Amino acid sequence: MQDKTNILTDSFNRKHTYLRISLIENCNLRCTYCMPEEGLKLTPKSQIMTGDEVYEIAKTFVANGVSRIRLTGGEPLIRKDIKDIIKNLATLDVSLSITTNAIRLAEFLPFLKEYNVNRLNISLDTLKQDKFKHITRRDYYQKVMDNINLAIKEGFFVKLNIVLIKGFNDNEIIDFIELTKDSAIVIRFIEFMPFDGNKWNKEKLVSYDEIIKKVEANYQKEQVLRIKDAPNDTSKNYQIADYKGSFAVISSVTNPFCDSCNRIRLTANGQIKNCLFSATESDILTPLRKGEDIRPIIAKTLQNKFKVRGGMNTLEKLEDASLHTKNRNMTTIGG
């Protein structure tokens, strides 16, 4: 039976308790799967949420049932008022985490620890310096690796997010898993997803089945343990026997997790996206600035959420560029 009393419950009775807030569209990397090579036109600063507006919107979500907030970008740690934003959000009854490329992470670790932002999602698509430079169009590999190791040493819970692209980094799957042997980190392999400007096609996709086959070809079958997924988890989780860490596959394309989705996204310019794949958005920043109640807009947005991947419920629809190019590119959605 559908819960119509909660504005964060959709028409399929999915309760949305996890809000991802993009704080900035800018990034200090230029990853090929995230941003078009020619760059992109950024939203004018006047149309980006201020720190106070981020807090007011977050407060509304928390009051209506959100218990987890993840700060994303672009790269959130390059936003000048990031510390003030975190200080304010830390006053809410919510679990805070952050997604980062780790370039500026070292200088923020003491601050993040002070405000209990102990969970880090770090984007790292290769363990090879030359590949890193190729895919990010920047040469920060060693700094990123040093900062990841420092975060682990300082006791942060670290997840490494790897977007797999066939012929580029799919030969590093086992190398990444081996990082979990002596470190309690989580390696997450993400299927390459279609967004505006990232030249997606099915031939670049490394599927969930292909990933598991590579794993099972390298380890004894009894070594590869399927471990319990957390409630509303986006990933299918595994562990190599006797390894300290674990690995997972986020199979948004070939095996989506939409039935248990509890996520909603807020872009840096104050637009609600009810699904990562959705081409439609709802503006809550303009009415907020007018002093209007944003709750009816949030409720309507959730009621319009499709059952699967923004309405792209087949691989054929995903391959239709006229559908996925109506969406934003990833850096302006938020990771």
C-alpha cells in the first residue's frame, strides 16, 4: 500500500531517505566519461545555491525523512565555502559523507574527521599513471594515491569508484581487487553509463557478468564470497576469502537496482532529479528564493519517478542517443 503521507515516497512505494547534493559544477579534472573534451558551459554563479540555501533545502529533506546526505560535485572540495556548508549540515540529524577525486583531500582530512564526515567515495579509474593522465586529462596521479593512502591510515572508510571502459581499464580489475587484501577498503566497479557528451556506446561497456567471470577466472571459486548487500544498496557485494576489504559491482546498465532505490539528487543550481538517468528536473531554488513552500514540488517530483532508469527500461532505449543526450553530462548532475 502506498504511503501518501510522506512527500519522499513515490508511486512505487519507494521511500527516499538518501539525498545527494551537488555543491559545484566545476572540477579540477576533465574525465572523459564525465565531461566533453571541449569543456562545458557552467551555470552562472548567481544561479548556484548559496551555502545558506543548501542548508535550508537539506533541512526540509531531513525533516521529511532523509537520514543520509552525500556531498558531490564537480569536485566539492574546491568550493570556497565547503567548510561552512559542512559545519551547518553537521547540525542536522543526518549521516554525512562526501565524494571527491582526492586531489585536495589531505588538507581537509582533519576538518572532515572533526565533523564526523568519515565516509569517503573517491573516484579512481586506473592504477597506472599514464592512463590516469589520459582519462582525467590532468597529471595528479601520485597526489591522489598519496591522499587515498593517508585517508586510509587516518581511519576513514574509503570506497574507490572505478568506471570500467572496455579496452582501457578492464585489464586492471584484479589489480584493484588485490588492494583489498591488506586494507579494509571497498572497490566498486561501475558500469559505463550514458550521459550527454561522453560518447557512450554498448561496445565500451564492461558488464556485471563479464566482471564476475574475470574474477572467477583468477581466483578459486570457493574464494569468491558473495556477501550481504546493505538495504537499498546500489551494488552487488563480494569479498575474496581472508581479504580485509571487499569489492562490488554497480550494474546500472545491465542489472539495475531500481526496485530498492532510495536516492534523490539535488543539482548545484537547485534542480531536483528523481533519477540519475532522468532527463527531467524540477526547480526548487527559484521558489525557495521567493519564500515559497518547496515541499509540494518535491512530492510531485517523486510521484513522477519512473520505475526503471528514468523510463529507459531496455538496453535499446539506452542506446538511443536521442534519449540519453537529453540528460545533463555527469559533472553537472553530481556523482
